[in-house]
Amino acid sequence: MEKLDQEITLKDEERTKCEVWTRVMGYHRPTSSFNIGKKGEFEERKYFKESKCGCSK
């Protein structure tokens, strides 16, 4: 049986870039294609998690 608590370390050349997409004006776009103003707006976004109201049973 292997040890499961070993730390995995990747070298920089083994890593791949993670592309982030978001929904803008009804369609999805990668954030890498944003201009400087849209990148600023994206960074200022506030995220929330909507909770159930408990009205329906």
C-alpha cells in the first residue's frame, strides 16, 4: 500500500496554464482576451452563494 500523504511537487516546465473563462453579455469568453478595463472589472467582481429560502417543502 502506498503512502497517500506524500507531497507532490511540479517543476515549472511540467505545469500548464489554466485558462479562465467567464460569461459576458450572454456568451462565454476567456479572460485572457479582455482589454485592460474589462480585466479590472473582472478583478472587482464580488462572488456570492445563493442559499435556499426554505419556502418550498
